[in-house]
Amino acid sequence: MLNFSYRNPVKVVFGTGSIAGLGKEVPAGSRVLITYGGGSIRTTGTLDEVKAALSGQTVFEFGGIEPNPSFETMMRALDVVRAENIDFILAVGGGSVMDGSKFLAAAACHDGDAMDILRTRGRCVKQALPLGVVVTLAATGSETNNGGVLTHLATHAKTAFSSPLMFPRFAIMDPAKTLTLPVRQVSNGVVDAFVHVVEQYLTYPVNGKIQDRFAEGILLTLIEEGPKALSQPDDVDVRANLMWAASQALNGLIGAGVPQDWATHMLGHELTAAHGLDHAQTLAIVLPAMLEERREAKRDKLLQYAERVWGIGPTGDGADDDSRISAAIMKTRDFFERMQVPTRLSAYGIGAEAIDHLVSQLEAHGMVKLGERQAVTPDISRRVYEACLQ
Ligand code: NZQ
Ligand code: ZN
């Protein structure tokens, strides 16, 4: 029997030209801090569009939030929030800018050491500044969820956090804004969204029929539209479907009331922290190996996935269940490779000598009972990393 509560308070304003409506979403008289990344929003003209839409508000800027945003950078942003009495944060960018800004919104209202927010993974958050987001990269779903990930550079720790107070008030989602993305980021977005769905769907059956069918619909859409984003890079309709898919993949809906895995993400975060790989690159490497390692635990759902997502149903001509599972895992790997995201550590110049450190970091971060049944021990994680090598 399903048993859950579900809440998502984010107002979505979706479509080409939606930035023009930004002024209506930010309360009149706010002191707004626009937060952004390394500068793409300057060169693409998005920053000017945002500022034009906010004319009449008092606007400040904080740029330089890096991919895989750091605690250290966000502490500099906190100085600006305090110095300028900021009362509204507007994140304009991809997952990194949105995540960093969620932390900032909470840190601005936190009494004491902002590091507490990471230490408690967000549980200590009692209050946060209001936050709005303008999405320029469809991938993480951060725009419609209440989580984030921050890297503490001093300790190389990449820590996930969440709080009900970190939902953005609104998300402006203009798919045309993603047309300027480098191919690598388009590919990353498709892979990240795909793995978000898999981490909530490929576990064990609990008769969550809506969750399953929605998850399968998102996966099928990503499989259909992802390659088109590479072959038809100017097609804004393709980007629109990808943007909505990425948001739906991690806004809480498909995960409500069903078991969740997230082991692939945790192993991936260590790869990013140690070797600087893009988030989605780590997932493309780890997921096929993780599915292979856990094929017995995930057997029922893998067979469902094979049939409904990849069309590999029982054939009646002798093809057994094991080979259907193998074929589904292979199709998954092939899809990532088709999206131009390599799926083996060797493709990124990482060899077996890296694995001891990765496993010890998992242990140091308490990631010793991962997966939907907490069965992924450090020994199993080691085997998964080893299987990622070639
Ligand atoms: O920094 P700028 O100059 O803006 O360039 C960015 C950045 O270099 C560029 N970019 C973004 N929009 C662009 C653009 N370039 C041209 N045109 C545009 N329209 O893209 C690069 C990557 O941006 P980033 O925000 O780092 O990518 P992504 O959205 O993939 O975010 C990755 C981060 O999100 C975390 C990841 O761990 C990683 O730190 N995640 C957040 C999650 C969440 N909050 O729910 C869940 C995910 O699993 C993930 O862990
Ligand atoms: Zn992810």
C-alpha cells in the first residue's frame, strides 16, 4: 500500500520569452541579489534581459559561482548579502548557481557557523531568504526541488543538503535560453535527468503504478528527444521537452512513496570531488556498472525497465530473463555513449590506482550503506568502481 505526503510549492513560468514576466514574480521594493556563474549569462544577453525585467527594483550582482559550486565562493556571496541588506535572491543559471543560491538563502538567516548547514545536510535550517530562479541549463531539476550540493574545497567534500525552506518561490523556464549551451552541457543534462529517474524507479516494485508510468514516460522522452538535441541543435521544441523532462525527473513527483536508490549519485560525487569530472559524466560511468552489480536485487524492476523502456519483452523463443536484463543495461550504456558521454573511467584518464581513495572518501562521508535497501557497502562500491575501469 502506498503511503506518502507530497508537496511542491514552486510556481513554474514556462516558455519562450518568459523572462519578461520576471518583474511580476519578485515582490515590489525588494533588494535583489542576482547570482550567476562564470559569465555565460553576460555573453548570451540573459543578464541584460533579467535586469530589464527587474527595472524598478534595487538590484545587486554576484557572479563567479563555479560548476560544482563551492562553500568558499558562497561565503563570499554571503558577505554581499549582509553588506547590502539583500532580501531576495535571484539565481540565474544551471544547477550549480541554483544550488549555491539555495545554500546562500539559508546561510543568510542562519545564526552561527554556515558550515552547520552542510554538517546537518540542511536539517538545521529554520529560515531562508526568498529565492527565485531563471533556468539556463536543463539537467538537475534544482529549479523545482529543495535540494542542493556544495563542495567544501578545503576538505574536497561534496555534500548534498535539503530543506523544505529551500524550494524556490518560482522558476522561470525559457527553453530558448538553453540553445547557447555547449554540446557537452546539453549531453550532460540528458544523462543527469535520465539517472535521476532511474535512481527513483529501478529499485523494487511497490505497486506505485503512477510513479512507474510517469518515470517510464520521462525516460522514453529523454531517449527520443536527447539525440535530437545533438542532431537538431536549433530546435527549441526539443529543448522545451528536455527542460520539462529534467524538471519532472527530480521535483519529487515520481519519487513520492517509492523506494529510492541514489548510490550511483553518491559514488559519482566522490569522482567529481577527487577528479573534477562533470556530475553527469560520473553518472554515465557509474550507473551501468551499478546496475550490473545489483542486477539480482533489482531483478523485477530491471525486467520491467527492459520491456517498457527498451522494448525488450519476453520473446517466447528461449531468450531468458538474464539476457533481457543484460540487454537493457547495454542499451543504457549505449544511450549515454550516443549522447557523447563516455561511460568508462579509462576515457577520462582515471585508472585503478584511484579506487582506494574513492572508497575511503565514501567511508569518510558515511556512505557505507547505500541503495534502496542500504545494501551497498564499501566493498560493493569498490567492485562497482572496479567495473567502471574498462
Ligand atoms: O558558469 P557559466 O559561465 O554560466 O557556464 C555554465 C557552466 O560552465 C554553463 N552554462 C549554463 N547555462 C548556459 C551555459 N553556457 C551557455 N549557455 C547557457 N545557457 O554550463 C556549465 C555547467 O553549469 P552547471 O550549473 O554546473 O551545470 P548543471 O546544471 O549540470 O549543474 C551541476 C551541479 O548540480 C548538482 C551537481 O552535483 C553539480 O554540482 N546537482 C544538483 C541537484 C539538485 N539540486 O537537485 C541534483 C543533481 O543530481 C546534481 O547533483
Ligand atoms: Zn544528478
